[in-house]
Amino acid sequence: MHHFIYRDKNMYCEDVPVQNIAEEVGTPFYLYSYATLNRHFLIFDEAFNGLTRLVCYSAKANTNQAILKLFESLGGGLDIVSGGELYRGLHAGFSPDRIVYSGVGKRIDEIDYALETGILMFNVESIEELRLIDERAGLLNRRAPIAIRVNPDVDPKTHPYISTGLEKNKFGIDAQTAIEGYKIANELQNIEVVGIDCHIGSQITEAEPFNEALGNLKDLIHKLEKMGIGIEYLNMGGGLGITYDDESPPQPHEYAKPIVDSLKNSKLQLILEPGRVIVGNAGVLITKVLFRKSGKVKEFVITDAGMNDLMRPTLYKAFHDIKPVVKNENRQIVADVVGPICESSDFLAVDRRMPDVERGDLLAVMSVGAYGFTMSSNYNSRPKAAEVMVKGDQFHVIKTRQSYKDLVEGESIPPFFDV
Ligand SMILES: *Cc1c(COP(=O)(O)O)cnc(C)c1O
């Protein structure tokens, strides 16, 4: 469910005609619906009613300050994967004790930053990282709360690029080594074992992999208890999928039910790290048709947004529905919707059946609220798009479009050039 719907021929975001925003802001721009963001967060959180839980929104899906602030105000926590995301989270007002820190490659300065901030816990992804955190905590005179990110070796049945919980993946620590890790952690002076963590992949559209992971984690918790290592927090990670095309992922309550049933009589506190399921369908990318072109074997629709703005089609061959902002009665064509970037892999859609369009028409690339803007780049020196949020009949630019000046920011000519 989202709030990008047609009234008559015109696409609205909540109560604002999308075309009006395009006229004021220019294209391309990301457009988010406040009502959708709000609803998605609450539906997800409330699915776990009856359990003590903390929904730590996964910042990397969309790190705009307005979006972070909204989830903070709804009582959410934050899952971060870098010092930059920690900065953004604190800047948006998240209390450190609602922040968990994942990621396979934490740097010393990032670890120190998180220790000094006093976050809820580190999700530790290797034994070396565990020892480093202990060492840094010692130097800074802190105790470091940790969970070990266990790789439960379940197949999430998703795109290989976004599965993370298989033995061959770089993430987490396999169950056997994790037990060793907990033994070590338990003896390290400056480490406090508080939790266990997993995150098995992204865009998961079946319930089974989550249940399997939960079962594996609970087995581990039992083993650890027998060893005298108590676990307070169980972190199930993120990964619940959304409908891009014709997928039918479990609804949040269906995803939550086995977890709630399994944990309601335990003292464990639940942590979740949803990203995509909260923000994915709350955002669209509005782009303008620059040109039409008929090749020998293909029709092309050339737009002013490309892989620099939305990387997912190029990176994962991801499908995003593309809709006209103003519906027309044109004949159907089959076309590649391509961007302005000088790469053959710069496409938003391939062989897409769609109503014909012409120069100046506006298109909405759907379901781009997650991993859209955050993956965008300045390739080909294209300024990053603006981001806009609508609430009811109001809209606000939550990130201004970059200027050309922004493109050269921080660059300098070495004095030894002598020119
Ligand atoms: C990316 C990520 C998430 C969020 O994944 P979604 O599929 O967007 O829900 C959660 N936890 C960790 C550790 C991640 O890396």
C-alpha cells in the first residue's frame, strides 16, 4: 500500500499532483510519501505487539535526515553500517542507546566513534573485529556491548548479490566459530556479551528462511546458556521483501507471527533491522523524457534520470515499474528506458511494454524509496537529484538538488603544478 495514485489522469502523491512538484523542483527528483513512511513503520512495529522489541530501521536504505527523524519520532532505533551513518543518526536525534552497528569492515576510527558515543551494541562480524573492539574499548576506558552476527547458513532464496546468510557470504560468523567467539568474548576484559544477531539477506519473499534462521539462533542461545553465557537481545536483522512487480512477500504480521509465538514466553528482547520493507514503496523517482529514438532492433525512451540516480536496475537487473505521471491513450510500445550516462548498462527498464511517450513527458519510476538515492553517484558529473517529501497537501524539498559547484567541492590543484 502506498500513496501514489491516479485521480482522473494525473498521478498524485497523497493530495499533491506530482506534475506540480516537477514544475517547481525540476527533474529528476525522488519523491516520498509521509503517510506511507509513517504507516509502514507503525505496521511493522505493531506486528510485534506483545514482545519487548526495538525496530532499528536500517539506515543504508535511505539516510535522508527527514526520514531518519520521522522514524526516530515514532520510537524507532537505527541500524548503522558506518561512522557516516552514525553521524547521520545522531544528527537526526537518535539516542545512542537505540543504535546498533553492523558491518564486516569497521575501521578503528569508526569503532572509537561508536564507543565514545555509547551505542546499544556492536554486531561483530569476525574474531579479529572482536579483539580490536576490546582493545579500543580498553584504551578509551569503556565497556563494549556486543552481539555476534551469526551466519545461520540458510538460503534466503533471493538474488545472489543480496543473500548474506550463506556460508560462502562474507557476512557474519558461522555457528561453530560463533561459539568459539562467544567464549573469547566472555573472557575479554572490555567486552560485554549482550546479544546474538543475524541478517540473512534482502528482498526475501518467503517466510521459511526467517523461521529457519530463528530456529538456528535459538539453538545457539541454548548452547551458550549451558556454557554460562547469557543472551539478552536477539536480533533478527532485516530482509523482508516488497512487491516490485508480482512478488507476494509475507505481510509484516505474517512475518512477525512465528517470531512472536516463539519468543513470547522468553525474556529475550527482540531487535529488528528492516530497511526496504519500510521505505521501498514509499518513494518514486520522477524523471522527464528527453528524447524518443527508434533503433534498428529497439525502441528507446531516453530520460534525464539514469544509473547515477538509480543503480538497482544496472546492479541487480532489478525491476521497477514505470508509470506515466499523466496518463495518455497512446499505443503500446516495447522499449528500453535508458538514462543519459555513457554506459550501455545505463537503463531503468529493458524491453518494457508501456504506453508511448514523447519529449517532455514525465515518468514515475516506482518503488525506489530504498537503495535509490543512497546508491546514487555523481558519475558523468551529473549533480545528485533533489529529494521531496509530501504530507497531505503540502510538500517540502528535504534535500536540494546538487549544483555544479558542489561537483568540484574539496578538489584542489597541487602547488607543485607551478601553473
Ligand atoms: C542492509 C541491512 C539490513 C536491511 O535490509 P533490508 O533488506 O533493507 O531490510 C539490515 N541489517 C543489516 C545488517 C543490513 O546490512
